[in-house]
Amino acid sequence: MKVLLSEMTWLEIQERLKRTDIVLVPVGSIEQHGLHLPLDTDILYAFEVAKRAAEAVANDVACVVAPPICFGYSEHHIDFPGTISLRPETLLSLVFDVCRSLIHHGFKKIVIVNGHGGNIPILNIVARRVKDELKGLVIVFSYWSLATEAVKKIRESEPGGIAHACEFETSLALTLRPELINKDMIRREIPKSRLSYERIDLFTESKISIPWNTREISQTGVIGDPTKATKEKGEIILNTIIQELTKFLRELKSI
């Protein structure tokens, strides 16, 4: 069964809407990921998670995956060549209009699969606007949040070792597309917290939110310890995320 909206005809979409009202929208970024990972890392992971989860529940949930929104809010990486950053209002309008179109056709439950931390506050505003203005349901989650417990068990890096182009993201790269990793260019850079309440780690909560530019804290663009990455960790992380997302999609269909 097809799961990608872009590969379906309008008639196929019309028929699918008789079975489901759920659509996944991957949102990511095109930004630097150190010296060893490609610029499309964030959107690739968001798209792969959405696609694999949709395939896993194709027979019962029958949800579809919208074309990925590749660009995000990446101003903190803009000092590195190749990074493309949308203005916050541009990203907000773009995602809102995508949701508006999908709701118009009958998709009542939109799950935004986010792959980039900088997008989170903007996507949350989109979800609020869609509810208030269109009476639609938009659920936002960042794919890595579904792997929290698994990461606690398998990570080897210290706090700060998982943030950007790190043990986590590089492990996924070793699983999903090892041919694009510049393994000879892997570098470890764990910046020290500048304030006592600051934590720069995906899985270690910071008590404060403070803006920073990557160039201020990293020479290579890496924030973390990719030297601890392994393919085995990547497989555990990916499988955990898919299992959790498929469980959630089945729950969502039932409400």
C-alpha cells in the first residue's frame, strides 16, 4: 500500500480518506552537521521515521505521509556554508498553509514529525493557530523524544555529548546511510555550560533558555561526541522510535 501522498493520484487520496483522517508531515532543516554529516540530516531522519511508521501501520491505520518540508529555522547555524534558514514568520506561514490544505481535503489529524530543535517553538504556534482558526488538530513531536529511555541505557557520552552531529545523530547515520559519513572527519566538541543552569544536551533538561550561535561554542559545528556513535546504537534508536510512533498512531486512530 502506498504511504507517500506525493506518489498518489487525487483519486487515490479521495479513496484513502474513507479509511483514515491521519497525515504525517515531516519538518526538518538544511543546515551544517559538523565535518562528517550532510546538510540534510535533520529532514532525512524526520522523513524516514514518518515513512517507516506509516508503512508499519498501513493495513490498520492507513495514514499517509506528506512531502517533507526541508527548510527550517536554523539561524544559529547560518555562519556555516550551506545552511539555509527561513525566517520564523516564513516557516510559520509555510507549515500553516500546508496544514490548511490538508484539513480542507479531510485530514483531521495532522502529526508533525519534527527533526530540528530550532523549529519547535514555531511549530507549536502553528498547532495553536490551526486549532483556533481552522478547528483542526495538529500534534507536534520531535522524533528523538520517543527514544529518551533507550538513549539513557545505551549512551556512553557525558552530558553535553548528545546535541548536534553527536553520538545520537551519528549513530542513526551509521544505520540509515553510512556511505555519506566522512568518518575521517569525525571530531568531538563538548562545550562547557556558560551558566550554572544551562545544559546543552538533547536528553538533559536545561533550566533556562538562552540563545547562542554555533560558532560561539564550536569550531567544527559539532556539539557533542560523535566518536561514541555505533551502528548498533543507531538500530536500537531507530527501532525504538518506530515502535513508539506506530503505537501512538494506532491510539490516535481510535479517538
